[in-house]
Amino acid sequence: MTYSYNRQASPFIPHTFQKKVEILDGIPRVLISPKAYSMMWNIVDIGDQEVGWLGAVSRKGRDFMIEEVFLCKQKVTGTTCELTPTGIAELVDGLCRERPDGMDVGSRLLFWGHSHVNMGTSPSGQDEAQMALFESQELEFFIRGILNKNGRMEFAIFLYESGVKIVDAEWAIYQPVDKSLRSAIEAEFKEKVQTQSDSFFSGIRDTLTGSGSSSRSKSAWNANSSSSKLTKPVAPAKPVAPVAPAKPVTPTEAVTPVAPTESVTPVTPTEAVIVVDPSDNPPKGFDVNDPDVEYDPESGQWYSKTVGKPNAH
Ligand SMILES: [Zn+2]
């Protein structure tokens, strides 16, 4: 006789769903170029009405980068701003005529920002209706920014394709390194920075014994050296703790914290983080002297503690 638990399956029926959303790689942020940041600040500063603008957006890994912003023709009142289709079309036409990359930039105008002047940065009913309109254009995503004169800048990222809206998304200013400076700095570096062994301690010894290079004692720094001569030997500096893992040598991209101006609330240190481009391995832009930066032996990568450990692949 066989003994079996193989009972007949019940038909599948929907249960009470959790409907949770888990973010795999961190919540997308809004990155802002210094140029776009300055332009938006000036627009907000100048306008005493609800002026709006559009911006060109690109993807940086999981994040969204506002590269440039553009004012377009509009009718404003104290409490509303209307970006007319004609105004937007004129802007795109102008870009295509005046810039070789105008077509590309015009196709990436996926950021709409506007000033609430002295009011809070929560969206109005009209602001929400505007975003629903963009959704009906079958766009993949769109970013909305609401700013005010109190130094507040609030972004929402609408991920239309996945039906997710990121409310009050984290933002940071993103400053790619200007590599065009490199050759000039390299030349200066070669001229001024020399590798030499024992130079520091022999310099100290010379000071103690009164011997050594005469050019040194003639310098302005040593003008009073006879009266301020050291009498005690100087203890050697503590040896530097060895640093095991190789570090990224040439940082090419980094985020600068928000430059504090009178009218902008400074960003707290946890917000002004180093931007880690997930495609970089090892990630660039790390300052290994930054206490926030740590080596993760598990993944073999450097990472920002604020941003979190990279995934081990
Ligand atoms: Zn508004």
C-alpha cells in the first residue's frame, strides 16, 4: 500500500497583496551641473512671479543629470506659469538653428522647473496636472523641480514606464573634472615637484648644525635663523601606516558640495556625496583621504560609505 500526500491542487486565487516596491540599486537622484545650478538660482532671484524653464537631461547610471536649462517664452502671473506649446517649439527651433547639438539637446528637454517665489515647494494641483500631460506624451521619464527664494529646491522624478514617482528626490551638484587643464598642470608639476630621498631630514640636520646649503639660509624664511635655531633634536615623524589595496590614481569626476551663497541653504555633508558612477570599476573621483571613503575587499572596490558598498559581482 502506498501512502501519499499528493493531494489535488487548489486553483490559484489572488491573495491580499503587499504591493511593496524594493529599490535594487539605491533610489535615483537628480544631479545638477554647476552651470544649470547657477542659471536656476539667477532666474529664481530675478523673478518675482512663477517663472518656468526647461532643461536637458542625461542619464548617469541610475541618476538623472540636468545639464543645461533654458528659459522659453511664457506668460506668468504671481501664482501660475504657462509654458505654451508655441514657446517650447520656438525654443527647440532656436536650439536646432544655433547649435550643432541642438537636435540632440532639444530631444532631451525632460526637465521642467519653476519658481514658487516665496511660497513652499510642494506641487500645486496644476503642477500635478502638468505632469499627467507629459505622461500622455508617452515619455519614458520626466523630472519636475520646484524652487523658491528661500533656498529650497525640490525635485520629483516621474518614471512613467515603471509607474513610479520619486517624491522629493535627493539632489547634488555634479562637477565633471575639466581634463583640458591637465597638460598645463602636468608641465608645472614636472617643473616644481621632484622626487628626492632624505631631503627633509638632511634639511633639519643642516639647520641644527648650522651647516648645509647657503642658499637655504639666505632665504627669507631663514632670515632670523641664528636667533631661532632649534636646540633640541626633532623626533622623526611617525611612520605612515601601510595602505594595502591599490587606490584609483587618476580621479576624473567628482561632486563638489554646494557652494554656500547667501541665499542657498547649505547641503548637509551626507547629501553632498561623491558620485559613484556604477559603470566605473574602480569608481573614479575618490579622495582616499576622505574618511567617508573605504575599501571593500569583498567586491575589490573603493566606495563611499555614504553611498554604500558596491555590489559584489
Ligand atoms: Zn507650481
